[in-house]
Amino acid sequence: MSNFIAVAFCGYFALLIILFSVKNLLLKDKTSLNLPE
């Protein structure tokens, strides 16, 4: 059972990191698109 908890914990952290990276990329794209060239 403890093994399952460890795997779930690692997966949760990986998902958070991926979501954070995607959000940063989207925000970066949005700001670069809004900036006048």
C-alpha cells in the first residue's frame, strides 16, 4: 500500500510540474502575441 502511495505522490508532482510548464508556455505565447512587433 505504501508503494502505491509513493507512486501516486510522484505522479501528482509530475502532473503539477507539467501543468505549471504548460501554463508558463501559454502565458509566454499570449504575451508575445499581444506585444506589437
